[in-house]
Amino acid sequence: MVDEYLVFQTARKTEAKKRNRSQDENKRATKKHKISDQGAVVPKLTKPFSEVARDHLQMALVDETSNRGKPVLEKWSEIEARLSRIIVDHVMANPEGQSPGFDSVEVVRGCRVIKCDDQYSLHFLTKAIGEIQNSWDGLRLKLIPASEIPRRPRARIWIPNMEFEANQLIPYLQGHNRAVPMADWSIIKAEAPQRHSVSFLLQITEESLEPLQKVENKLRFGIRKAQLKIFRSANPEEEQDEVDGTSELLTGMQLNDAEPAEANQ
């Protein structure tokens, strides 16, 4: 009886260890993912920009007239549908032929990046873009290597610690500071509030730098002027480019900035 009891206890301990190990693995897997706006679990993509730039099969889709990605992002659902139709029609018409492969989940510096599986896919994508590049008024599609995506300046702004919707920030700043062009500004992320202020990391434009300099990098906000700090350096201690999935773009989390927020601005 004693021997049987010892065997039973050993089996229970072994089963408990397996159960705990399985739970730990599930917890680690859960930490690697975040919940998207639609409730689906999606992986968080945080690959360095330099890693993307080295891959010649990764292409960025921009507006040829402005060399910017924002006009493409605004029309992306329509562009994606047109490109998908071209690809589907090709595959259905050539069931035995070579099929192109793509992944377009990533956004880099505000530009949609399309990764091609191989050289054939890159050639196919280039031809497909040529077919639809003039399909939208005021937009002309153009493919450029991901390594050529232009760097845009960033800025941190401090405003009073008050209830304020993030999506209202740039429209309000533009309305109260009309001498500074902000049409292509966007919020990268809202940072943790300080005691007397809250800060936002913004992506701004080259043409706004001179008007900002004229007002000493200060913008009217409510009863005071809000200070901006401009980031132009590629020093990784100040800013780090990352690639983020579509869900990350929508939540305004496009990079981690190591520059500490300044309190009491």
C-alpha cells in the first residue's frame, strides 16, 4: 500500500508541474499580443526601421506629387480593394501559374509598406500600381524602396493637464495658430500625464519648421502658449523608428521615444 501511495503522489506532482508549465507558457504567449479594436488578437510589431530598409523586397506606397504616405493611408481601403481584385483575378485566371505573395500590414513613418515574397511579386506589384495609380483625384500612387521613406521631424508639446480628446488636439492647434501649417501633422502617442501638464508626441512637417521658429516654438493653447520641443536627430537615445501594425497606427503608438517628458511646462 505504501508503494502504491508513493507512486500516486509522484504522478500527482508530475501532473501539477506540467499544468503549471502550460499556464506559464500561455501567459507568456498572451503578453506578446494585444487586443485590436475589433476584438481580435493581433501580434505587436516593433521591428527596427533599419531591418526593413535592408530588405529590397519591401516597398513603400506614397503619393508621387507630395512624396508622402498620408494621402495613401486615407485612401488605403479603396487602394487595397483594387489591388486585391487584380491579384485575385490573376490567380483565378492562372491556376497552374506562379502566384505573387504580399504582406501589407506594416506602416513606417506614416507610409504603407508592402512586403513582396520574391522578385516576381515585386514585378507584379509594380505593374498593378501602374494600372491604378491615377484612379483618385489629387493622388498619384508611386512605389519607393522602404529605405527611401523620408524622415519627418517630430515634436513634443505640453498642454495643461485637463480633459481633452486627443483627436481634437491638432484641429484646435491649427484653428488657434493659423500661421503654422498643420494639415499633415499627426499624433504619434499621448504620453503619461505629469502633475501639471500632459504631453503629446507629434509627427510634423518640414514646411512647419520655419513658421514655428518665428513663434519660438510656442503655440497658443487656451490661456497660455504651449511649448514644443523639436526632434531632428537620429540619435537612438532621443528617438527610435519602429514598424507597427495597422492596429498600432490607429491607436497612435508608432514609436517608443526615450526622451523623458518634461514636467511643469
